[in-house]
Amino acid sequence: MSVSFACPECKAKIEVGEEHVGHAGQCPRCQNVFVIPSQMQPLPILVGADASPREDPKPRRRAEAKEPPARPRRTPSKPKQPAGPIWPWVVGIFAALVMAALLFSSFAVLVFWRRPEPTRPVVLADHKHVVMNQALGVTVGRLEGQRAFMQNGVFQIRSELTVNDPIDPKPGPAHILRCKRFEIELRNDRTYVLELDSNHFDSYIRVENLQRNEWDVGQQGVRNARLVFNPPRTSVFTVFASCMDPALGSFTLTIREQNVPKPFVP
């Protein structure tokens, strides 16, 4: 049985045996090579040099497995730079703490502070007589109890004789004389000037040691009693500020080294 078909190139009619179906054949006219078709496929397929490549009916095998998509590289992040210098924060925190401490201390003062009561005379017993301890009106130096301390060679106090002051223990007239007593350390290598000024009574000033021995007596019976004293030894002496008549009133007592000027007395 034969198969008839036309050359796909020159259209020449060719007839071959059925046993050649599927094999390559050559057109006797144009010399093109083609695959001999069957009765079911009458058109031959060119396989020559000029023919188009024959499609492979079988699907191609993937030569290699599909690679997973590459992950994008993560660029290293740069370290964050500080917003600014740190010292303004330190200074600000310190200033805030100082302000908080000041506010707290001010609040504590307002809550707990109380106006001090005026100093009252304290009566002390001293053997056979009573003395008055009154620390009022110290203008130069300081006074601790009855002990006076100089500042730059001067001690000065402004006070007054009152009915609450002790009686002067020195034997004398029968009338009662009030006095104030101060203890102070004087050196034997220096000369001191003691002055008692008052516009209310005739001043009287004297110096005794702690054993009640009288060492020197100042000028008496005037508004300003003055005494120049050379201590026989360095020791603590008692200075009595008193009056010559039963009178009361304010006074100023000044104890100073001789080469130190006297502070102003109103």
C-alpha cells in the first residue's frame, strides 16, 4: 500500500510505500529532505538545513532546580549618634536638686521657726552675794554667761541697772547700790583701760580677782568712771559696774587695750 503526498517546498506529487512513513525522504525535484507523512498527517515536515527546527513533543526536563530567590543583604546600621553633649543634662539635674533643697529648707523654716523670746535676767547664787547674768547689748566682742571675750583688743556692752540687779557686795554706805558683774581674762604684759559711761548715775568701776581681792578702783562720782589697770599676772578678773548713789539707768562698759581706740559711745 502506498502513501501519496505533495512536497512541502515545490508541491511536487510524491508517492512512496507505507513502510516509509515516519522516515526521512528527499524530494526528487527540489532535493529538500522531509519526514514522510502518514495518511492521518498528509503534510510532510521539512528537516533540511533551511527547515525550521522541529518542536519536541515531549516537555523538556528542567536541567536544574529552581533556586530560591536571594535574600537582600542587610546593610549594617550605623550606631546612633547622641543628640547632643551630656553636660547640660548634668548641670540641669544638679540645679534642680539645689532648687528643691532650697525650697524644702525655706518651707521648714516657715513651719518650724519661732521668734526667740527676749533674754531674761538669770539670778545666780555666788557665796555671800547674788550676781546678775544678763547678756544684752554686746556691741564689740562676745559674752558667754558672765565671761566676756575681747575682739581685736576690745569688749563693749550696753546695759542698764535695774531693781532686779544684785546689790553691790562691797562694804560701804548703808544705802543699797545695784551692780552688774563681768569676768574677763587680762594679761600681765598689757595695760588695759576700763570705762563706765552713764547719763543716769554717778559711775563706779572696780576690779577684783576671783578670790574677792580688790586690785584697783577707778575714778568715782562722775558720769564717766575711768580705770587704767596693769594686771599683776595673767588671770581672770571680775569687773564691777556700779554707781555711787541709789540710782538706776542705762550705761556702757568698755574694756580695751591701751593702744586700741575706744569705740563710739552715744
